[in-house]
Amino acid sequence: MKSIFLIFVLIISANANVNVVCKAGIMDNNSAETYINKLLKKEPNNIECILKLANIYLKSGELLKGYKLITRAYNTNPLVVGQSDMSNILPYALKMTKLAKRAKKNKNKFLWNQVGNNFFDMGVYSESIKSYEKSLALDLKQPEIGLKLALSYQKSNQIDNAVDQLFTLVEHNAKDFYANYYLGKILRYSITDDDSAVKYFANAKEILSSKKDDFTDIEFTSFMNDIKMELGK
């Protein structure tokens, strides 16, 4: 009888420990992530732990992983999720999860671009990088997306990747104004290669002058004044 009682106590204690981890977060995020992932293999419908793991990913900047888990929890128990702390981002999480799922299933570059643009506009560049890379893997001939990928790299402090991506754009189209312009900026301010920077600023100035009609008056004047300032340094 005592052994049965002891087993019962141990089971309750184990469940309590699980709930403490998933509710209160007594572990650091890395340990909690590992622990909860193992737990969810045994208890795939544990809503508290799914939401806890989602929160860990959201806080670490892995938004799409977090959104997918919120969607998973919602599909398991919509009432609980709708009343949870995640309720305020639930509609967006469902939308982004669905969009990414469609993009992956259909191997659709346009849908990956939508996912990437959403994250780019939010300033979550680590996520926009993943989406733009998937889009360009389907079709490299997307200069606008290639530029956004380069800028996402730069914003994420992946300077070498940003430079490589901009060089790729210039190789494909030497008259790409934005690729030349941002190459000049990054080479001067991130790599301190002034000689190369001047070359690309000069290219950008020539392209801008020849394509004036492609820009609004404000854009043209702003870019031209900035380039002249850079060339004057």
C-alpha cells in the first residue's frame, strides 16, 4: 500500500514539475526549450507547454516557429488559446503560419516574398532572411528581393553576406542603382574600404543621372545630394 502511495506521489510531483516549467519558466530558455520539446513528444497536446515553447521562440526572434506553435495550440484547443496571453497576436500568427505553409507546399516564390516582406517591415530581419533565401532558391532573377536580402543581412550584422549578395546583384546587372549605392555605403562604413566605396558611389551617381525619370523629384534630389556628399569625403 505504501509503495502504491509513493508511486502516486511521484506521478503528481512529476506533473507538478512539468507545470512549473511550462507556467513559470524556472529554467533558462535553452534548457526549457530542450525539456519542453522532449515532453511534447510524449504529450503533444499539452497546451501550456506548447504556448510556453512558442513564447520562448518569440522572445528569441524566431517568430515563425512561435507562430506555428500558437497555431498548433489553437487547433488543439481554441478556447484556451483564445483566453491566453497569446490571444492578442493569434490572428496574425494564424495568418503567417498559413501563408508560410502555402509557400512551402506550392514552392511559390511570391508567397515566400510576402512572408519575407512582412518580417522585413516589422524589422525582424533574421526571419526575412530565411524567407527571401527560400524565394531566391526558387528564382534567382528577383533583383528587388535580392536587394532586400542584402539589406536584411546588413541589418543583422552579417556584413560579409550583405556584400556578397550586393556583388551578385551588380554582376547580374551593372546598372542596378541600389546595389551600387548600398555597396558604397557598406564598403565605406562597415568595411572601411574607401577606394572601392568611391567606385560604387561614382557608378551609382552615373546610373542615377541616366535614370532620373525612374525616381520622384524628392528621391532623385535626396540620393544625388547624398552621393555627392559621399564623393566629396
